[in-house]
Amino acid sequence: MEWPLVTRLIVHLPGQHNVIFNENEDLATMAERAAHQKTTLTAYFAYNTQNADGWNVVYVDFPIDHVWKIREKVWSARQRGEKAVG
């Protein structure tokens, strides 16, 4: 395990995040899925619309007190004292 923990923070313009697709996938299905994909950046904004504890924390410092849950693609407040850098 790396120390300190490192969380890769994605930066992109609205609607211009990377999308991985299957070449056999229908275009409409792919576009619909892409429109609902979450990145660390979009989830940061979503977190801050629902939780006041992140309002004064800039994006690059967010991993210090919050953890990125990869499976759920959401941020949550850290429960243990381990810090990370973004």
C-alpha cells in the first residue's frame, strides 16, 4: 500500500468525462449511461449539495477528510484517522 494514500482526482469540463464503451453497444444506450456516470469531480459537487461539512474544502484537499468509495462512486466522510492526498 502506498503511503501517504493517494486518491486520483479527475478534472473535466461538464459532459466531457471519459467514457468506456463496448463496440457492440447501442449508441443511445451508451449516451444514456454516459450521462449518468459519476466521476470524483461530479460526486464532489453532489456531496456538497447534501453535506455542509465539505463546503469550505476545495476539491484538491477533499481526500484529506473524505474517502472515495469506488464501487458506489460516492464520497463519504472519513471514519478513521488515515489521511490521503489528492
